[in-house]
Amino acid sequence: MGSQSPTVTQPFTLAVCAEMIFRDLPVLERVKRIHELGFQVEIWDWTQHDIKALAASGATFSSMTGYITGTLADDAGADELLRTAALSIPVAKELGIPRLNLHGTGLDNRGLPVQPASVVTGAMWLKAADTLNRLADLGEQHDVTFVLENLNTEVDHPGVPFAKAQEVLELVAAVNRPGMKIMLDLYHAQIGEGNLIELLRRSAPHIGEIQVADVPGRCEPGTGEINYPAIARALYLQGYRGNIGLEGWASGDAVAALERFRAAFTLPDSLLV
């Protein structure tokens, strides 16, 4: 008798960032391809897209950028952030998007901060927590979740305040509201801090979604130094069953890259003990 194939479990909902995959196609065609391959879809700045066309695509959307302009830690910037976050909510509703992504400050089209900060003061921390509370009010009023993403300042986003995962965790934990969670990006966290499984343990009560890519290169799992199968097992054992989004480039063929992403988060049942 031939040996039976091991049974496997896919405990997570997987999503793919349409801004970074199938880049030779128009965005709408990227969305359709991602959907056809069995993934949910993430987008960035909604003002750059034909929302009605995306809504008619048949795809399920996981997250999008939840503001247009604004900052966390000064009065005028916080008011602008709240204003444009409110504008983003009807778009999220039209696309069925449950999570709206935030950053420590607005980013330009190169990913650089519109208001860089070399030092984050105590007053900025207090203002940022107040702004996140206001955003949590808005999210809970409209049944969406705002998620604050950690970034890295060493490679991709120099000068962004509140960039480290530990800083994001401290802010979100201080707010401690259902309308405000963490978009925990493990690519950025590996560059900025490492010790990812312990970071997952500390962050567990506050995670809204997880984003992944490998280091270096920001391509799909399996192309760098992060042991994503171990990450997947740790997430499973700590009870996480939510969304994991690939926010990374394809190292080669895009379909093959997405299958490597899927495989990294598909767990043999023999490991789930």
C-alpha cells in the first residue's frame, strides 16, 4: 500500500497586496487575478483607484489605507487625519473592507514621512494616544477597525515616528479599544527589532491583521531569513485565526510566489501539537 499524504490545515485567511503583485497588469486585472487564485485583496491609497470597478470585480478585500492626509501627534494633523479617515469609511463600506490602515505619520509616494521626527517627545505620545482614541470612536461608530502599522526606519521609511512594533504595541495597548488594533508587519519588525515569535506573543491581544514579506528584499516567504513556517505554527498555537497579508514583491513568477506564500501558512497537522 502506498503511503497516504499528510493532512494539512489552512487556519488563516490569506490576502495579497494588489499594489505589489502582477505589476505588469492594470490594478483591476491584478485584483481579479489575486481573487481567482483564492486570496483576498489589499489596496493602498483608495483615491488612486476606480472604486466602483473594484467593487464589481467579485474580489473580497481585506484592508486599505484608511486616511488620505494627516498625522497622529499634532493638533492640526490629527484633525486632518480624522477628517480624511471619515472620508475613507464610505469607500471601505462600498468595498466591504473591515480594516483601515494607519501609519505614524502620512507617507509620500516614496514611503517617506510627510512630517519626519528625529525625536518623539512625551507630548507627542500623549497626542498620538488621544488621536487613536478619536479614531477608535469613529471606527466603532461605523463598525470598522482602524489598524496602526509598524514600519522600519532603517531601509524603507526613515524618519517615521512611532515606527517600531513595540511603539505601536504600546500605543494600541494604551488605547485598548475594539476599534483600534495593530497591523503587525513582520517584514518591518524583522528589520527593526527581530525576535518575532516573542513579539507575536506580546502583541496577541491587540493584533488586527498580520502582514508579511521576507528579509532582505521584501519578497514572498522562503526567499530570505525569516522562518515563516515557524511563525505560522506559533500563530496557530497561540490561537490566531485571522488575516495574513502578503505585502511584498514577487521574486520571480508571481503565481509561483503566491503559492510559496500559501504554502508557508499551510500547516501539516503533524505539527499542530
